[in-house]
Amino acid sequence: MAFFKALYKYNEYDNAYYLGNDKNPCVVLIKAKDTFTTSRTINEKTKVIYQDAFSSCDSLTSIEIPNSVTEIGAAAFSSCDSLTSVIIPNSVTSIGERAFSNCTLLTGIIIPSGVTSIGDSAFNGCTSLTIYCEAQSEPSGWDSSWNYSNRPVYWYSEAEPSTSGNYWHYGTNGEILIW
């Protein structure tokens, strides 16, 4: 345990607690310092947003996740009642169970094609949410109950699909267009 403490230490940045080392003081975002902030920018060197990091931050309306983040932990943003906007960067490969559960004002989210793992009930209780996946079909590493609330899901297709289903593509200005 002494070895671990010598390598990692707690730090503060933009009203949040991080765990890091001398080379990168913000490897893991552990917890928001308070639950009353309306928006948050995560340190650009952060690799992991730890479980429950922003859980129940009732005033949080938007979050900016940098391209350095590869993992969004379990319940990281659960019950953020005011959250309306999240952009998941292409660097993210894993979204934990209940990561965005009960974010009732979240209306749309794009899941990058590099996300190979999504945990159980990741969007449970997101009653206003439409999910746009950059993957063309559900990856095998996604939990069978990742969309437990059965929110609308659209799969990416650059060309107009020849089969029925829910498909989308990017318009010329980067907007989401449904086929």
C-alpha cells in the first residue's frame, strides 16, 4: 500500500478531485467537489471518469469530455436531473453500467463506433433520450440490457439502407439525418 501511495496522489482541478501522479496529476476523475455546478470541463489529461463521479449533480446541464478519456465508469453521471448535453469523444471505448441512468432531460446522444463495451442499464430511466450509434449494428461487447428502458436507437449507415430499421447518417453540415 505504501508503494501505491507513493505513486499516486489526490489533486484538485476545476472543482473536482482527481487521482494522478507527477507525470499526469489528473489520470482519474474521482468525484465532483460539489453538486451545484451547471457545467464542467474535465481536465484534458484525464483517462478515466470514475464510478459515481458526477452522480446526483442535480444542477449539471452540460459536460465537456476531452478526447483523452477512454472509460466512463459505472453511474458516473447517474441522476444528473438537469443534464441536457453530453458529447462522448471518439477516444471512449467503455461506458459503465448505469453511467447515464435517470438523466431525464438528456434528449440525444451519439455513441462513437469505438465504444466496444456498454454496461447494463447505461441509459435506464432516460425518458427523453434518442440514441445514435456510429456502429452499424450492436457490438458483441455491449451488455444485452444496455438499453434497458428500450429508448429509440438508430444505427449508422452512410448509404441509404436496403433493409428496414432505424438508421441515420451525418448531413453535409454534420447534423444527424434519419434515413
